[in-house]
Amino acid sequence: MPFKRLKIIILVSFFQVLTLAAFAQSAPLHIWEIQGNGTQSPVLHQIVTTRVSIVTAVGSNCFFIQSPPQASDHDPLTSDGVKVFTGFRPGLSVGQSVVVTGIVQEYETMTQIGPNALSIRVDTSQLEMPQPIVFSDSFPGDLAMEVPALEAIEGMRVSFSALSTAPITANNRIPVSARMRRSFREPGIRHPGMSDLPVWDGNPEVFWVAPNALGLPLDRFVGAHATLKGSGVLQAEGSRYVIWPQTLDIAAPTLFEPVAAPEEKALTVGSLNAVLLREDNFFLDDNLVKTARYIIAGMRAPKVIALQEIGNAYILDRLAATLRSLDPNLNYQPVFRSGNDNIHLAFLVDAALKIVEVQQIGLSERLDNGQLLHDRPPLLLELELPTDPATRLFVLNVHLRSLINVDHPELGAQVRNKRHAQGLSVARVVQNYHGQNLVVLGDFNAYAFTDGYVDVLGQITGRDGLGALVPMEPIVYPYLNNLSASLPDSQQYSYNYEGNAELLDHCLSNDLPDFRVIRLQYARGNADNAWDHLKDPSTPYRSSDHDGLVLFLEPLRPILSSTTNVNRTNTRVFFPNPFGADDDIRIFFERSGNNNALLFNAAGQLVFHRSLKGKQEVFQLPELPAGLYFLRISGPGQFMTKKLILRQQ
């Protein structure tokens, strides 16, 4: 067997040598002949030899060569440059003249030579260094094409001045635009789209910069709105065109723009996708502090906060306690309901507001295929404000199915059906509460316009847009107001994806008969800042990848009192610690009502629940493993959490 393998290797090597020797006798090719005018080389998988070319950049395992100016075909559709992959650091310098022989490959859509059958010969010719292609307001253009405009300069020298359109990514790539303005997601299916449906061009004006690809220092704190100026060579990485810079200057400000301070009579209602507040997060302690700082400093601690992606009720309690530790005047009532996923919806409600009822929408509702409709069932909060007479406000917190795999050839239909069905489910709730004061907010995972497949916001608001593959059903009338979409164009975003600003976190409302809408704002500081800020809990920057929003409302009825804190009650809880199997928990309430006792284990899982109706309650716990637990007493206008150590039975 070893002999047979050796024989095969010898034969393959001999064949490669013969092929290389035979090809070496043919005429060398210009680089533009190797590149061609399409997305792939016309001599793909063939062994080629280049004409004498100039080294324009050198990396750790590759180098770039380009035809000298006098050898260019001056065809705007063909590139004069190409990457040579060696697999090791080549002993070459920028400006040297070389002749390269090797096999033409396409790697991540990038045409390159080598490393198989690779031969590099340094030539003594003194070649003129080609001038870089200058990126500008008009190049690259915004026209989506079968062959992107940047394909024609792949591997060539370029220079640019640009504005970053989003923060640096985990793999150290910065999306930028030479137009010096932000790029936004637009309506429709990404180019080439589908017949008779809206098409989005994909923003071809966005390109990328890899700061340290050729050994320059790396700044991991580059956010959106940074200015970059430099020169280098253009590389293709999948659908992205990335500049590997040889020179680079970056001015990267840290961005933080809080919402305005609320007016004295304002009721503020906020929403935040907290993202990281889950039990599997190793840095949960730090992230709780950071999220609390963002809520206080960025969102100005709204009276009501709709939260998405909360791991469990215990984590929500800890967030409320962290807020209180940073600002003793903040006293939030936690409202949590488990959904069908490992992340859940929740509310934090100022203790001065009376919680009338909390409804979970569609917990067991299923699709036609038997799957659960809502992974994170919408949560409807009913509040009573201390006005004369009392004012009711309904706040619907949503976190709908994401766009992941919406265009997948096999999974796409199922994803689109689920997104549409969730839109219908929310629309029915909206219509049922249309005569009330209704605010709908959260992470819709949908744009303010159609994505071409499903118009989720159109279905929920009732407002027909440009159309979609899955047609809308008329349910909501009168239409809901999309307060987020009424902001200036430059402010219509809450998230960044693939270098494009997107508005996924919306705030909708009906005409709110008992309120005047003062304004809606997003607390800037998350979506625009780099992930590395997350490591510093002493700042509010980048607590999440979503910007939180705050709606400012003014009740039209006179307010009876200002900020009476009904959560400061005389409720008393007694039990021994450590706690035994025969021990009692005794609770004395200031007032009877719909109170609850909830026991969580150290992992934050709910292990016991008891409804408490009277002013005095005495009960025992079920048989549980010894360990650390947390007892939460909650109800309208009051809550407290106490540590309980259960000893071995």
C-alpha cells in the first residue's frame, strides 16, 4: 500500500512538471487576460505565466501584482491586478518586478494564482508603479449589476476617503462609503430579486476595509461615522470587496446621544432588545451593570420599559436591583412571562404605576404544520395612570421571527409563512384594542417597509406598501401610526447589518385618545459603537447591538399626584434562614390583592409559584434539593426579592 501511494504521488508530480514545462513554452499572459471581464477568470484552473508585472503589496501569505501602466488594456471591465497566494511570507518588496507561473483559482470569488505549481522569478525590469484607482462620490456607483463595478479593479491599487457606515465586525472588517454618508436598508428583495416584486440594489456603494490585513495596527473600537483615509489593494471576500490598506488614518469618535430629559408631566415608554441578559452569558454580571447604565444614561430611565431577550425572571429581578443600586430613586416592578424559547419578553414598570393585567398572546397557538407560532409570545401590559379620572394604557411588547433564511431555497417558504402568520396574530390583537390607548413596540425583526417577501409592518399597521410575495390581509382599520418612520431619514435605524443601517425596533400606536405624543427618540450608543466597548461595564456604550427607543407621552387628563412610590409598602416576609422542610414562610401584606410568591433556583429557573390573595399568608415549600434560592414576592405596586438557603432535608 505505501508503495502504491508513492507511485501515485510520483506520477502526479511528474504530470504537473510536464504540464508546467509545456505551458511555459506558450506566450505569457497580461494580468487583464487572466482576469477577464466577468466574475470568473477565463483561464480558471489552468497554469498560466504572467508577463513582467510589478509587486504592489505584500502580505503574510501572499502578494499582489499589477500590470505596468503601459501594459494595461485600458478596458474599464477588466482588472490589471491579481493576488498571488503563496501560503508563506514571500521574500518580496513593493516595487519589484516579477514573473509568476501558477494555477488560476477562484477563492471566495477572488481570482488568484497559486499556490499549486507556483513559480516566482524576480525580473530586473524597472517598471512604473501604477497610480491607484480613486474611490469617490460616484465610484463605486449605486447601480446593481451582474458583474459588480468593483470586480473590474479586483487586485488593483486603490485609494479612498470614506465614512464608516457601521462598527468594525468580529473578523476586523469595517464597512465604509466614499459618499461620506450612511447607507440604509431599502425596500425589496436583494438584487437580482424576483419578478414583479420590489428589488433592493444591495447598496453596492458600500465596500469594506480590513485595517490589519497587511500588518497595520488594529483599532477594535472603530464605530459608525468614523472617517477613514488610506490606500492599498482591493480584495474580494465572498460578496464583499475589501481594501487591504498599506496606509490608513482613522478618526473614530465614541458615539453616545441620549434621549432628551422628559418633561415633568411626561409618561415615557421605552423598548430595548437587551441581547446579552441570558443565563448562558459568562459575563452576565458586567452586562447587567452596563445595560442598567445605558437605560439610565441613554434612555433616561423610562417609566415603562419593554424588554426583549431576557433569560429568566431572576435575571430581570437582578436588572431591577442593579438599576436601583445605580439610582436609588428607581423602583421598577418586574413583569416576566416564560415563552417557548430560551429568551423571553418582559417589562420593568415604575412602581408609581398600577399594573392592572398582563396577558401573554398566543403561547400555545400553532401553525398549520404543527409548529408553535410564537417562540416569544407577545406580552400585553395594561396600566392604570393616576389621573382624574384614571387613564388606561395598553403596551404590547413584541419580538417576532427574524429574517434568517427568509430567502433560503428550502427553508424560505416556512420562514416567510411564520413571519406572515405572526403579523396576522399581532394585527388581530391590535384590532381588538383599537378603541383603547394602545402602543405596540419592540423588536419586530422587520423593516418599516416591505422586505419583498413579507410586509410584516404593513400587515400590523394595516398600511399597504409596495407589495410582497405573501400578500397582506386587511385586518387593521383605522391604520396604526408608525411613529418610528415619522423620524428624519437619518434617524430611522436601530441596528446595523452588513454595513447597512436598519430600522428593526419600532414604535406603533393608534390615535391614543387620552394622550398627546410629544416625541419619539432612539438612545444612540449601542448600534453605532464597536462590540469591544462591551468589556467595560463602567460605560453605557454598546450594552446591546440594538438602540433602545423612548416614546414621550403627555396624559390629557390631570395627574392626581406626581411620583408617589406605591412600591414602598409595609409588606413583611418572615422565614428562617437556613430553611428546613417543616419551616413556614409568613407574609403580611399592607393590602390584599393579586399577589404572587415565586421561588427561583440559583440558575434563575422558576421552581415554585403560589398565588396570594389575603393580607396574611402562611405556606411551606415543596420538596426541593438543598441549595441557594431566591424568593420573589410580587403584585400590583409591590415586589421584593429575598435570598433563601434550603438546608439538606
